[in-house]
Amino acid sequence: MVRLLLRILAAGLFFITAQRAWAGISFYSGTVAFKAQNYQEAVSFFRTSEKWDSGNPRLFYELGRSAFLQGMKTGEEDWLKQSHLSFEKLADRLPDYGRTYAYLGFIYLTLQKRSENGLNLQEWNEIKQLFYKALEKEPGSAWIAYMTGRHFLAHAKFLSLEERQMALTQLKRSVTIFPPRRFHQASPYLKSVLSFLWNRFRDFSLLKKLTPLDPPSYRRFLEFLEQEGLWHYREEVYETYVSLKKGNAHSVILTE
């Protein structure tokens, strides 16, 4: 009797171990497919993993964003609805994870804009609360700050002056709170912020206002101006860049 119980226990442990191993293999395969931008394949792998590991919050996130990107790629709403379901599960498991609410905001925005009536002020006022909630849950996230600022300004016709300023502040935060902010690194969001603002507003003073005053950020600013052919602004930015480099060199000398 004891041997039989031990065999049953061993078989159960073997099944659980095999189950976790298969879930892990499927999850890893999903991440590889995601990095290769094969979002449909990634969704398939993550769904397989979910069958064996249905309580993994990371899985809900990866499945949700893969389905979302596949929906944006194909224009098929079913993918967005699948993404919505995954992020709703994630919100239940991790209610303080800010990215969940940002993605839910993206989904609702996309679905509403594709609807027969399109996006109106009433719908926008409801959807924007998800972005505010994302900021509240993760105030230190550069990604959430960037996405919130960008999506708000992309719907500027619905914004009050205060909301427009808030959106610009979030973009400013996204390029300054990137960890670690050291002299040899520029924010990975800076180029996207500059491009977005220039294409939308054509306001050079706004670009200057949002670019951090450090050498790597101004070097990235110079590269942006050259790529856009904005040569008449380059001299002013280059002078600031040289001044910042001299200031940093002076600071290094003083601390040695």
C-alpha cells in the first residue's frame, strides 16, 4: 500500500514537473517569436503556456501585448478583444501594474476610432481615465509617461490647456527619468519625442524646452536636426552642445 502511494506521488510530481517545463518552453518560444515580430506565432505559444500555467501574470502581459500588436498589424478587431481579455486578467492579478491600464487605454482608443461613430469627446473622457490611472500606479515609469503624453497630444482637439500642458510635462519626464540618467546616455525616448513633436507642431522652441540639458541629449538633438534637414536651427543647438561639453569637462576636473 505504501509503495503504491509512493508511486502515485512520484507520478504526480513527475506530471507537475513536466507541466511546468512545457509551460516554460512554450513561454520562451513565445518571447523569441515576439522579438522577431511574429506576433501571431507568439500568441499561439503563449496560449499553449497558459494551458499549463494559467496563473502567471507575466504570461497575461505578454499574451495581451502580442495580441494587441497583431491586431494593430492586421486591423482585425478579434485580436484586440483577445488582448483586452488578457489585460483584464492581469488587472485582477496585479491591480497596481500601471502598464495594464495604458494598454487597456490603447485598446479602447483603437476600437472606438474604428467604430462607426468614431471617437468623440465623451468616449475620450472615459478612456483618458485609464492613462491617468496608469500614471498613478507607476509614476516613475518613463514608458507610461511617454505613451500618455503622446496619446494625449495625438488627440489634442479634446484637451483643455491644462491637459495639453500635462501631456507635454509627461513627455518631458519620459526623457529625464530614464534610469540611469548619466552624462554618457540619452533617453531612448528622446528621438521619438522630438520626431513626434516636430511632425505635429513644427515648433523648434518646444523641442528645445523638452530636450534635457546634457551632452548626450543635445548630441541626439543635433542628429535629429541633421536627419530632418533643419540646418538653420543647428548652429544654436551646436553652441549649446559645446557649452554643455565644456561644463561637464570642468565638473570632472573639479571632482578628480
